[in-house]
Amino acid sequence: MTKKTPEDTAHKSSIRRENVAKILVAAETVFAEKGFKGASVGLIAERAGVPKPNIYYYFGTKEDLYRQVIESVCSMWLHAADTFDQTDNPREAIESYIISKMELSRARPNGSRLWAIEIASGAPFLKDYLVQRVKPWLESRELVINRWVAEGKMAAINARHLFYLIWGTTQHYADFEAQINVINNGAPLDAQQFAEAKRSVVTLVLNALALNTDK
């Protein structure tokens, strides 16, 4: 038997990472286009350029793959608010969060649409994730907002509804991209237009929270 070298192991790991990454990208697109029921493992494999058995080998079932894709999208959104733990300046934290969420909507619109489809369907696959991961995360962010309000650093606000507003507004640029494109004379927002959109959303939220000047 030929003994595997560290180089062989590293090469195999590299191939695995590459295949997994390609499958996740393809799955995000196919699930967003077809929904969970309409998406097939065969189509995902075709889009990823890998053999169909590879998907089962790396991910197990179609449901396992679906959950991993959609949870990865939400995980990015949650990490977008890491600044709440890194600064005690509400303006800096909230502005950074809004901009990050806007940029994620632009970078991964299919992920946002997939999340919207899942939630609009009653979250059949993600109720446990919402309870175990999203709800505790939101409650931890609410505590920060409430402390800033108590310290007089920002206007009084129901923190939960503030997050609902930010989620709905920032994700609109992905979930309703087709509508935006039509209204924008049939073309996607260019870099300058999207930069203006970010400035507008940030300004509206900061003004509402009396954060238009540093405190």
C-alpha cells in the first residue's frame, strides 16, 4: 500500500474545499430560483460542475445542503453587527451594520431571496435555527441598543422594531431587485447609484435616532 504524504492530504483537502465552495454557490442560486421542492440535486450538480454523488458525499441530503446554504446567509448577516461589540458609539455601529447589510444584499442577492422564500413559507426548515440562533442574537443586540438609549446616546426606540426596519430596507435591494431595475429604466443600480442608496438609508435611520451628529 502506498503511504499518503502530507502533500497528498493537503491536495485532497484543497479539492474538497473547492468542490464544497462550488456546490454551495450553485445551490444558493438554484434554491433561490426553484425553491426547495423545485430544486433538484442533479441541477445543482450540473451548475456546480461536479458529479451528482459528490453532493451526497459532502452534504448528505438535499435538506442538509439547503439548511447549510440558508444558514450561511444568515450567519453573514449576524456577523455584520459585530461592530455592536467593538465600539460603544451607536452611530458608528449602526452605520456600519446598515452598510454591511446593503453590501451583502448586492453581493449575494440569491441568498437574500432564498431566505425570504423560506420565511414567507413559514420557515419549515429553519424554525429551530430562528429559535436557537437568531432570537438570542437579536436579544443581545437589543440589550446594547437599550443601554445606549438609557445612557442618552441615541433617541428612545423599540430596538426590535429598529432591526425589523433595517432588515426590511437593506434586503429590499436584493429581494425586489427586479422591481428596482424596472424603475431604474431597466438597468441595475450602478456603483454610484448604489452608493447613494446606502447614504440615503444610513441618513434616514441615523436622523430618526438623533445620531446625525456624534454624541
